[in-house]
Amino acid sequence: FRTHEFAPRVLIANSNLVGKWADWDHFFELDRKGLMMYGQMTAGSWIYIGSQGIVQGTYETFAEAVRQHYDGEAAGKWLLTGGLGGMGGAQPLAAVFAGLCCLAVEVDPSRIEKRLETGYLDHRADTLEEAMSLIHAARKAGRAESVGLLGNAAEVFEAIREGGDHPDLVTDQTSAHDPLNGYVPVGYDVEQAAVFRRQDPEGYVREAKQSMARQVRAMLGFHGSGVPTFDYGNNIRAMAQDAGVDNAFDFKGFVPLYIRPLFCEGVGPFRWAALSGDPEDIYRTDDKARELFPDKPGLHRWLDAARDRIKFQGLPSRICWLGYKERHLLGLAFNEMVRTGQLKAPIVIGRDHLDSGSVASPNRETEGMKDGSDAVADWPVLNALLNTAGGASWVSFHHGGGVGMGYSLHAGVVIVADGSPRAEKQLERVLTNDPGTGVMRHADAGYERAIQVAGERGLDLPMLNR
């Protein structure tokens, strides 16, 4: 299709279904026919960078939880969680960055081994007793260490809940959003689950949700006894509610608890990849980020830790959380570095769909909005349209990422810094407008900080003058 020089070169849509049919049953029917695929968020948007993509955000979440509940003192504290997959695998390293010990339960031994190999995990344990011994030793020595325990999260959470040594924080990042292909029911290992899934998919989903219900009941028990407990965006509360846990939403999600103040400033997971394939290009961009933002010590600590501990998956890449009137500065600097030969090839700049203005997800990013607009999906549509108009390189719109069919709609954006004057104009527009939609969305919902940011940073929002 013929457009114009500033138009995106690629437009992507994944998993979008009309509301009445937006459920897993209809999706699976279409998937079997080869008519649809599950785009998730960044994967189907061609900007997935592996577990690094969530490490910093997970660190920010854990650090804020420690700040709120323990006055910032993480020493001797430990986190209980589940899941060491593509996203959950970031948790052990992020917890250690935040000064916490971490016990992560994972049913798939290959995932534990992968996290050990990539340095995201410190120890493996095959029994709860062994895992707790490692956690106790680390806490006693004042070390922040992580343990991956081979087991089923529902069973382990119950066992710890019934025991006397309770964690200081509880969450979960098993693949609960996908009850068929993600969560493994109690009583099955990975191979047995694969057979069960193939032979009786409906029965599998039913048992998976029953197991999720057990896990959530244990989490509710922790919550009720005063342990800070939160949903980490995998929709496990909704799955448990489907299985009869009526009070599954008694504990809140991580966004309203810890992240929304950042969203009010348009702050979210900004990322980039080096098309040269040379890690040195990323290290040079790290230095540029430090130079541009000298007054962000948290950003500097993250970049130092990432260089020391993060192994690249695919093209060398980096993520850091930046906000409105910040992202475009870094994008323009990268473009200049390409133009002057400081970088060997162009830089591709994108973000997660989990961002301040690009998603409607009532059980995650837009849970508990101040004005009750949790399910309003106009905002991510406007975000995608604005980024298309602004001149992004590719724009995507997806359904169901993170939380499953029927629970979210969200937009992605990517733009290439190739050193050209044209790219300079596009970068300035897109990387200003994109986080600006997050400030707009939260200001419209009545968040005072977003209204302040709009005023301080020159974002004209006529709706605020009503």
C-alpha cells in the first residue's frame, strides 16, 4: 500500500477479537485453524528482548514494596514467588538487585537451569527443606541470594503458608494468564502435563484453574496475616475467581500499589536494540544515558548492574524506565551518535506495551483507576493512531497480552534511529507523543500528579479546563 515517507513501514495486529467472542475458547478454535496467533505484547511486536525487558521494572516494583512496607530496609527480608519463564525469570535477579532473598517456585526444571546458566538465579533446590535452608543461610549472613525450587507453586505456597516461616513479600509470575499452555496443574510434571493438554484440553484448563485457586487461597492467607501480597500481572486472581474463589481480588495488583505514580509522569519501560549486533554499541548508549540524566542515581545503578549481570538474548539491547520529555532526548542523542559514527549501525527504539498510555487492562495496568475507567480501551487505540501519525517505524495493536483473552487491549511502538535528518524529526515527535498519552490518560482520570506534570512540562490538555 502506498503511503508517504513519514508513514510506518509495518503495521501489526495480533489476537484482536470482537468483544462477544474475545475469550480463550474462540481464540483456540481460530488458532487450530491457523487463523490467529497469540501476540502477547513485545513478542508479536518484534521488540522482545528476553528477560531483561522486565528486570528493571521488577526491580522498581520490589524496591517500592520494600520502601512502603519496610521503610526501605531489605536486609534479611525474603520474597516468595512462582514462575521462572520468559518474564517470571527476571524476578530472582531483580529481587537480589533490591536487596532481597528470593524463593521462586518453578515446575519446569529446564527453566531453572536456564536461569542458573544466565546468572539470573543463584541456587537450585529440589525440596522445600533444602530451599529454606539456603534462604535461611543467606539471610543470616546478610546476603541477598535467590533460590529456584523445583515444584508446583500451588503446593509449595500452601506448605509455606501452613508452616511457621512466612515470607516478607508474596507475589506470583507463573503463566496463569494462559490456563491451557501456561500453568501446570498440581499432580503433573511438564511431560505429563503435555500429554494431558493434548488429550483433554478442557479438562486440563479446569484442573489448572483449580490449582490456581489453591495457590490464590494460600496468597489470601498470607495477605490476611499481614504479609504484603500482590498480583504481578498474570491474571491469576481472575482464574481463581473462575474456579470459585470469590474473594480472589482482596489483594491488589502491582500497578495500583507500586507503579501508578510513575505512570502519571509518563514513566515506563523504554528499550532499544543495537542493529550492529555489537555489545559495545549498547555500552556506548549506556554512557550516553548516564551523561544525559546525571541526576538519576537509580538509573545509574541500574545501568551498572545491567552491564555486570544481564546477558543479552538476541541482539544486544538495553531497557531503562524514562518518562515524558525524557525519552525523546535519548532518542535524539542516539540518532546523533549514529550520524557521527559513534555507533556502528542504527538503533531500534521501542517499549513494552505495559506502559502508561498504551494499554487497557482492568486486572493489571488500569486496575482501580480513580475515575472507574479501568476498561476504557479508547486510550490504547488513540496511542496507536497518534504514533502512526507521528511517524513511527512500526506500530502494533494487540489483545490479551499478559492477562489473557478478553482482559486487555494494548499498543506497541518502535522507531529506528538511523542518523538521518528525517529520523530526527520522527524521533522527536514519536518519543514525545507516546509517553505524553500516558500523562493525558492519567490526567483525564483525575490523578493530581499527572495534571501537575502536564502543566510543568507544557502538555496542553483542554479537557482539564472543563
